[in-house]
Amino acid sequence: MQRPWQRRILATAGAIALLLPSTAAFAATADDADPSSRFLTAASAGKISTSFTSAAIDANGLVSVVVEMTGDPVAVVEAEQGRELSDGERGDVKNRLKDAQEPVSSAIEDKGGSVQAEMQSAYNGVQAKVPAAELDAIASLPNVVAIHPVRKYTVDNAVSVPFLGVPQVWESTGYTGQNVKVAIIDTGIDYTHATFGGPGTVAAFDAAKANSAQPADPTMYGPDAPRIKGGIDLVGDDYNADPNSASYQPVPHPDDNPLDCNGHGSHVAGTAGGSGVLADGTTYRGPYDSTTPSNQFRVGPGVAPQVDLYAVRVFGCEGSTDVVVPALDWAVDHGMDVGL
């Protein structure tokens, strides 16, 4: 039987494999239709992904990339050794990879690029914006395995969870999510909402919003809060990775307060693990069993209403994102069992 950390490793590896297009060796020719081919030489052939398109290059000639490096990240080392590493062992792996990444990060900045994230936990690589004309030079640097384009994502509320007979599962198994850490990789979470143990008032949200760049109220967010135990805002309110949007602002401004100003992340978090809100607007506090549906709910409980939720914010208040891979790396680094 797989342990939770083993499932976490496998799920993360699969997610990153889907997020990053594969590379393929090919020879550059004058007639090659692939825009990235004009930056290739024999030294970098096969390292630059063939999935780059002209649309990936912004008005300043920059392209968002993940530079894959040699060496196994923490999650892979754990999988290979068949055990969870100690904090010291994890630190040793991360420090070794970071030392190898630093010359690449410096070279990217020297060539007019900017580094967005250095990752060692779920993935060994550097996410950055680089001049498209420097792709070949970066691909030729020591310890660089490949360069992948960064995919952009938008939020979508079109799909909801149907009735699943979950109360019967709670009753027969007792599985309600206790002691499971779930990272919601999305627009953040409204920790003032009653389904997460907050006051559930407009005034509470407005007060939190007015201080969203400052540390959050520890009674609603953090280790001692009822439901939202932590997280990170990787981008800031005005971030938007969509170059075709009038509000395009691709420079992340991270902080430690991932308050949701969009709503999608709160919706996902509530569906996954909200406590539920009774008809009078107060937080439902259980029990979670076959008797639960007999209550009158304004908002029903989530599928696993006693998980520890963590908000990993990758979207601004609107638009798209390209920092999902760093978010997955954060989730593994902080011991999440599930990332949604």
C-alpha cells in the first residue's frame, strides 16, 4: 500500500509531466517553421522544446521558460530511496541543486532576463523570462538539460462536483480528511468565509482586503486558524500573464497573504474541504456522517470537510497565470499530501 508521501510524489511527477512540453532533437534549417529553430545551433539541438510558438514571445522579445537542470529534486530522491527524507537530508539536496542553479540564474540576468523561481523540491529547474534570442546560449550552459515553454492557465467554473453519496462514505469509513494537508493552487482562499471558520461577513472580508499585502489575521489564517492553515501568494493582486489583456502585468509581487479577490479558489477549496455554512450563516462544526444532510445548509460541506487547507495563490484578481510549476514545487517543499 502506498503511503501518503508516496502518492504525493507520484501525483506531483505526473502533474509536472503534463505541465511541461517534452523536447525533441531536431536540426535547424532555414525553412523550419518552428520560431524557436532560428535560435538553435548544434550545441543546443534537442534541448529547446519544439512546442515554442511565435505567440510565446512578448512585445519586448521575452519568452517565459522553465530551464530543466541535471540532478534529482527532493521528491525523486525520496522515491528512489523508498522513504521520506529528514529535514537535514532535504536541505542537503536542495542546497546542492541550488548551487548548480546559481550560475544559470546569473547568466539569465546578465543576458537581460529575470528569474521568477528556483525550484528543488518537486522539480529541479529555474523559471524565468529570457530574451528569445538568448535561448540557444542558455541551452548551451553547463548542467542545462532542456528549455520548456511555460504554459498559461485561466480559471473555469464550468464544472461542479455532482452528488456523490459522500455522507455515506463518512459514516462507513470515518474518512473526513483529518490530518491531511491539501494545497489549493488557484486564486487564493477567502479565509473570512464561514465555511472556513471565518466570521462570514462583508465587513470581515473588506477589512482583510484592505490589508491583503500585510500578514493575515492569525485567528482566520495560519497554524492556529480553524481551517486555512497557511499558504503563500506567489503573484499579487495586479498580476496577469495574458499578453493580450488590457491589464497585462507579468511581474509577480509575492507576499504571505493569499486572500482571494476572484472567488474561484474559494469555490474550489469549499468543494474540496469546506466545513459548511448553516442556514443562519454560522459555520457547521459537525458531525460528518449520514445525519449531516438533515441540517439546513446555506453552503454544504465539502467532500473532505476536516482537511487542513493551504492557499497557494497563482492568479491575480483577473487574467491568467504561468507560475503553476513553482506552486507545485512549494506544495512538495511544504509537505502537502494533495495539490488541487
